[in-house]
Amino acid sequence: MLVVMQHSATEAEIETVCRVITDMGYTPVPMPGEQRTAIGLIGNDTRVDDTNLVGLPGVAQVIHVSKQYKQVSREWKPVSTVVSLAPGVDIGGGSIVVIAGPCSVESEEQILSAAHAVRAAGATALRGGAFKPRSSPYSFQGLGKAGLKLLALARQETGLPIVTEAMDEAGAELVAEYGDCIQIGARNMQNYSLLKAVGRLGKPVLLKRGMAATISDLLLSAEYILAEGNNQVVLCERGLRSFDTAARNLFDLNAIPIVQKLSHLPIIADPSHGTGFREYVSPMARAAVAAGADGLIVEMHPNPDRAKSDGAQSLFPEQFDRLMLDLRRIAAAIGRDMAQSGAPLKPTGG
């Protein structure tokens, strides 16, 4: 439920509405706007009796939010949310953000080479896994804290903000310490204790859609994060598991405009996991931008043939360069532009 106050509502009238909501057993969430204040009501799963609210002084309108997810919905907040990864790097505005890098951090030489290639191509953030959830327990699991330190070194050299995955609460705290954005992978989309934990950390969160999750499932998972007080959430479409084995996943481009209709949160696309094959990544990346995605997260490796994970879907640096050129043309055709890195390069030489 949303209680929309009149333009002329006083602070005392707003406080009264909040007190009445609290007395009803719910939590009020005041949301001051340029023109008027709205007060959200959370803590309910069913329709709330608004009898005690509609007649209060200063109340203009009571709106019942019809979706199970509340704070995530456009009914709750009509204006699109902009998530800031770092100064000058915003997701959800007019510019399209590209996050790129290897699936996993393997060595200092590898991640620094990747970071410089990402920066040179014009991308605005660096991805790389320090903690890797793998289907097999015998596959490369990532370098852990050492990988996070290497990502921090890459940020120091290139100015690129870091997006990296957390698999559990302890890992999330480490990612929050070293990184700029905590990624929640598809396997953990419905790990509710982890979602609550990252909500409390207050860092930007990149939430990937689960492999068999509906759009409603994705938005309800995001609601867990917002319910802890963190509205800096970016959603990500990364493909669904299907019966067809021609590609790794079914890349659901429908999700982009559907989510933008239902939610104020920005949504980006992951064509690397969405397809699983290098040759399909660039076409689907171009299609996602044309469909209106606020950004992309793409796997690029300095030498994909030697990658310890996801080499088959990782672009070579020269392929990534060409993709960025294509994306600039598509962005211009739909009236948008490509975001630029907000931080200067670290001086070298001497």
C-alpha cells in the first residue's frame, strides 16, 4: 500500500500517518518527492484495510499495490532507479553500461591484461570471479580472497569498478570490502539468507535470474534485498535452462521489456551465459541492447583457449573490441549512448 500525501501536507501530518501505520502492525516507509511525500506500507501479504488512513489530515490518496513484490514494483515507485557502481558509472540512466572480463580471476598477469583490454575497448566496469560456484566439486573454484585482492589491484591500475560474485554471507562481506558491486549468481537467486545479508551490507547488488526462475520469482528475490533497506539492485537476464541443447541456455530477451514494465529497477543482460558459445555472444549482446537493456555483462578473456572456466563462451579481446563498436552504433540508432568510464587511468611510466 502507498499513502500519497497532499502537496501541502505538514511534517506533523506525515508523522501521524506513520504512527497510525505502526499502530496497525506494519512498517511505514516515507518517500519524500519533489512535489509530495508518499508513505509505503510493508509487512503485509494481503490487502490492508485502509479505513484508518483515508480520512487522516493531509492524505490525498491511498493506492493498493497489487503485486506480491512491493518496493520493487513500478506501482510503488514509478520513476526508474539509477544504481551507481562508482562515481560516473551509473546503471539505469540513459547510457548503456558494459561490464566485461574473465569468468574467473586466474593470476595477476591475466586479470591485469583483461582489465586493460576492457578499459581500452570502452567498457565501464570489470567482472571476474574470485569465488566460483561450479557444477563439479573438482573444477576450479576460484582464488578466493587472493582473487579479490587482484581485482582491487586491477581497479587501482585502470579505474574500473569491480563486479564479483559472493556465494555465502562471509564471502559477501569480503566482496563488499574489496569490490564495488556484489553479484548474486543464478544458483543463489533464491538463497534468501544471502539476499538478506547483502541487503544489510548496503553495496550495489547485481542479481541474476535463476536457471528455472520466472520473472515474478526474480522480482520477489530482489524484494528481499530492498526489504533490508538497500534499493541499489541491478537485475540480470542470463538465460533459462530448456530442453534444447543447441545452446547452453534459452536467452529470454522478453524479460527485458517485461521487467521494465513491472519494476523500476534497471535490468542488464548476460549473453555469455545466455548462449554458452562464443559465436552467439555478440549477436545476442547486440539484440539485448536493441531490446532496451540498461547494460551488458560479457565474458572476455585475454586467451580463452587457456581459461580455467567458461573459455568456450569468452570473447577474444579483438572480438570484444568489434562488439563495442557495434554496440555504439545500435545505441545511437535507438537514441541512447554508451557509458564512459568515470575514473582516470593510473599514470604509468616515469
